[in-house]
Amino acid sequence: MTHPIRASLGWGPRLALLLGLGLGLVACDPSDDAAAPVARRVPDATLRVHVVAPSTPTDEGLAYLRAMADVHDRADRARGEDRLQTLRQGLSLPVPAGLAEAEVLRLDLAARLADELMTTPHGAPTARELLAPMLDVERSLPLDRATARALVVLGDAAVATGDDALAAGSYARSIEIMSSLRQELEP
Amino acid sequence: MRETRREGSGWVLASVALCLAAWVAGCAPTGRDGGVVTPGGNGNVPDGPDPDGRDEGDDIGVLEARLERLTAEQAAKASSTEANFGVCEDLCSLTSSICSVKEKLCDVAERHPGEEEYQGLCRRAELECSEAEDSCVACVERRERAAAE
């Protein structure tokens, strides 16, 4: 026996009904609802490290080391925007091929620049943008105090920009690096 | 008083140096059996242990070698103490940094009381800080013991 309502509907209305129901379901999908809670971010303390082996001394390497030392020296004597500009110039110096130590020097300089940026109005997001890619959890970082310092500055910038997950992860990674360095010193 | 004592020890040193020089030159006083006598002795006492009971030897080469060895040992000990000082400085400086970052991390975790990811990181940081403090204290104590020896 055929249901009377069904019997009264042709293929056109049936299709319209199905479409309407389908669209209704899509519209009710909670994942697209703007009012739905955003996925909770959790701290990621993943740490990959490597030891920086001393590279073979070259003239280019020595010139780079001197140039970086000069950048810090000039930054010490500069103030405000001049200091920021000096530090930015240091980061833009081309790194000689094969100079493994440059990675640590650049992190140290970036941490100093980010630290300086944090003292300026609205500098925290810029500091975070500068350091976050250099210290990404997917990257292997040099086992050095400069890395630990950079992670702390990134954590501070994350706190200032309201990203507690990034802050906690960065602080935890910094502590892990320093603990590794401490254990290396143990007799 | 101090001057007198300094002069006195200067004379003793000068006498010892003179005797040593004479002995090296083959003019040292000898006992009846022809053996070398201890400066200040009566010449009849056979060679034997020095006052602290250890045989210092009677050969200039042996004495020189011993002096060199003791000098080297003293230098090594001094250098080791200096190295320990540097290591403790580094250890304690790292400890200070670890504990300072722990404070920051746990401040962030306090804002997320029900979230285990944050609380776990804070607990671990507290443990690292505590271990680092112990390590710093132990290093300083070792250094002080070494300096006292």
C-alpha cells in the first residue's frame, strides 16, 4: 500500500524536499557555526637540538664575526630607532658558507632585536613575527644559551600578544635547553 | 720582629743554597765513609730519612725531578680550582636562569588551572629548577672543600 502523501508527490517536489533537507543539514553543521568554540590550543614543547661544531676558520668567517661584534658595539652606543636599525642591519648581513657558528650569532642578535622591540609600543607582535619562524618546533635548534635566551624573548612576546600556548611552550623549551647545558657541565 | 725573621730565613736559604752549590761542585763535607751528610749534621750520622720520616733522596737529579713534579702538581691543583670556579659560575648562572624562566612559565600556567598541559609543564619546570639548585650548591661545596685541602 502506498502512503497517501508520497502518492501525492511527484519527482520534482521530492527532489526539492531532499535538497532542502540536505541544505538544512549543512547549515546546521556545528563546525561552520561562528558561535562554536574554537579548538583549544595547547602548548607545544617539542624540542629538536643539535650541537654546533666549530667550523674551519676562513677569512670570510672571521670578517663576519668581526662585523657581528661591531653591530653589537654600535648598538650599545645607539638609542631608540637607531639601535633597532643597527640590529636589523646585523641580521641582514650575508652569512658565509660553512660558518656553523653564524646560526648562534644570528639567534643572539635576533633575541636582542626582539627584546628591544618589546620595549617599543606595539613591538611585541613584531618581536614574535621575527622570532617565531627562527624557533619553530619543526626546526632543529643549536644547543646554546643564545637559543634559550631567544626562546624566553619569544615567550615574553607571546605573553604580550595573549598567546599563552606559545608562551608556555617557548618557556618550557628554553628550560630544557638550559637543563641540557647544565647537565653537560656536571662533573 | 717580622724583619728579623725574614732576615733569618734569608740566611738559612742562603746557607742551603751555598751548601747545595758546594755539593754540586764536589766540595761538600763528607762523613768518614765518604757519604754525603745532611747539612747541619755532625758528619757521623748515616744518610736516612728526613725529619718527617720520608727519604728525600741524595741525588740532585732526583731532587730536581721531585721539585719539578711538586711544582707541576701545585700548578695543576691551582688550575683545577680555577676551572672548578668557572664551572660553578656557569652552573649557578644557568640555575638562576632556569628558575627565573620557571617563574614565568608557572605564571602562565596559573591562568589555566584546569589544563593539564600547562600544569605538567609547570611541574616539570619546578623539578628542573630544584635539581639545578642542588647542582649549584653541590658544586660550590666541592669547590670549597678542594680549596681547603
